[in-house]
Amino acid sequence: MAEYLQELFHVGIYKRSQGRVARQVTFATLVIVFGYGLWRLSDVLMDYGHLMQFALPGVLLLLCLWVTYRLVNVPSFADFLIAVEAEMNKVSWPTRQELFRGSAVVLITIILLAALLFAFDMFWNKLFTQMGIL
């Protein structure tokens, strides 16, 4: 925590050219989460007038933007994001045809298992009903 508080007031970007996409996606995700929370806060503050409804969430939004910007540049977290992006670049992504083929196998397997479970359920239901247990 002390490292983050120390980093909070730096302006520079740690290892600027590395892990760019991972940092941008992390930043955008955090801003969306904070933005949604602040939007809900502005709805709650609606009864307190326009100044309170927009001023407090606006100030908090600026604070959240700065904290999020600094968070993705804390050396330990930035190194983690850089490593994540490096590993994602090593992944061998399937082609469109492989994706459709794999998805079809999964869907067919699920449908067959659902049908099998339905048949077992019907069998046991009929058996227990005839025996008078149900």
C-alpha cells in the first residue's frame, strides 16, 4: 500500500512501450465500473439538487480517473499486466472453422447428455410411480 501511495503522485508512465493493450483494457474496465457506480450515485443524489447530483460524482470521477491511471502504472501491477500481455501473445487462437467445429461438438454433447438425463428421469419417475413410491 505504501508503494501505491508513493506512486500516486508520479506523472510518468512505467515501461511505456510494454503491455500497452493489457493496461488500456484494464484502465477502461476500471473506468467503466467506477463510472457506473458514480452514475448510480448521481441517481441517489437527485433529491439534493443539481449541484450535489453532478458536482460530487464529477469530482469523484476525476479522482477515480487519476487513481486508475496511476494504478496501471504502479511497477508491480504494471509488470503483472506486461506479463499477462506477453502470455496472451503466445496463445494459439483457433481459426473460425476450428471454433465452429469445437462449438458444434460441445453443443451436440450437451444436447445428448440432456436427452439421456431426461430419459433416466422419465424411467425412474415411471418406475417409482408404478411402485406407488411417488
